[in-house]
Amino acid sequence: MAEGHHLRRKHRRTALMNGAVTASLMLLVAAAAGDQGWLFSVAALGVAAATVLALYVVFPQGMLFALGVANGLAVYMCLYVVIGRSAFPDALPWARPVGFVMPVAAFLSACLYWRSSLRQIASEGLNEADITHLPRFLRWFVLCGVVGVLSLSSPFNRESPQVQTATLFLAMGVISLISIVSVRDVVRLLVDVAAILTLVARRLRFLMVPMATYVSLFTMMAVAFGCFYRIADGLSREPLFRSHDVMARIDFSEALHFSVVTLTTVGYGDIMPVDDGIRILAAIEMVTGQLLLLFGFAEIMRSRGRAE
């Protein structure tokens, strides 16, 4: 009895954590897409909440799908915004959130209707991911892609707002139909993603030590070289750096920024060394950073071998 109580508490804790991850990701995307109007952001958050709730009700393991669902909804929202802006730029404002909700509502309705068979698929597939499901996943993914390509290549973006709105609803109606027909394949994909994430979570504890070591060494090197740059620039008679095309001395925060950019070999170009000594020091940091990267990769692969 105590063990059952412990399992229920663990399940609730996992559900809350996964739900929080889903809500956080969708809140982030909804806030970034605020230029589409507050109705669209509210619709996005409502869709996320309804999806998580429906999965929790339909599937006993529903919250294990939360991360995959959150990622799928976020990608769908991004594609909807980008394609909608190009293909239906003048669609009526109220139509955008409605069109966004349509395929998700169709998918959730199909989940509720076929919940018995979908529960069996979920319970049988959580132990191990099955790559044989990939062709079925690609089939409905390609069909949705064809709808997107046709929407982008159609001349309806030059038509009236009413025509664009009708075309938007037609396109989302087709995707809704695809979602209903492919509901089993989508659930299989979510099950496979959940199985892979479970395996990754088990392995992650073996990778935490080399990852933490790499981050610690990276931070130490970035700070040390940042100090070198700042001290050298402070002791020099002339500025050693060019900042925004002007010779100028750098402060400590700018020295740290330049150190991190150099260590990662990103090279923004906002701060540039103009002294040969500083250039040599930067070259040493870049080479050291590459060696550190090789060390981190080797240690992570070694820990991965132990995990397996």
C-alpha cells in the first residue's frame, strides 16, 4: 500500500513537472508571437492547456507525452505564423486564432473518440521506440507540407481579406482532416518520443559529471583570459582594442564578452584586437578552447559508453 501511494505521488509529481514544461514553452512562444494580436496568444495558451488536459484524461501515461506535445505545438505555432503572414497577410484578425485552433481541436476530438485503441497503442509502445513507425509519420507530415507549399505558392495573398479568410479556413480544414485520419500515427510518434526521452533521462545522470566539468573549465578559462585582456589594456599606453570601429579601452564586462566570444570562436566583430600581443593571446585562447571542446566530447562519449 505504501508503495502504491509512493507511485501515485511520483506520477503526480511527474505530471506537474511535464505540465509546467509545456506551459512554460507555450507561454514563451505566445509572448513572442504577441504581434499577431492578443486573441492569438490567448488561443495558443488555451490550446496548450486543452491538449495537456486531454492527453492526461485519455492516456494514463499522458503526461509522459508532454514534452513532445509542447515541442510539436510550438513548431506548429511558428509555422502557422510564418506561413500565415506570407500566404494570408490580410485575413481577418479574428480568423487567425480560429484557424490555429482547428487542427488541434480535430486531433483532440479524434483522440477522445478512439481513446480505447489509442490507449492500447500507448501502453504497448512506451518500453522502446520503434523506427518502423517513421514512414507513417512522414506520410502525414508530407501531406501537411503540401498544404503549406500550396498556400505559399497560391496567388490568394493578393485577394480581398474575405477571400484570404476563406482560403485560410480551407487550408486549415484540410490539415484538420489529415490530423483526424493520422491520429494513430501521431500518437505512435508521441509514444516513440516519450520512450526516447525516458532513455535519455536514464543516461543523463552518467553525463552530468563530464558536462559540469566542461562548463566549469570553460567558465574558468573565459574569466582568466578576460582578466588578461582587461589588465593588458589597462597597463598599455594606447588602447589595444577597436570597439565599434573606434579605438577605445574596454571595461571588465567587455573584456569578459570578448573572452567568451573568442573562446567559442563566434567572432561577432564588435570588439577587435589591434595589438600583436593581444592577437597572440586571443589565438592561444582559441586553440585552448578547441582542445577543451575535444576533452569535453571525449569525456561525454566515455560516460555514454558506461551508461550503455
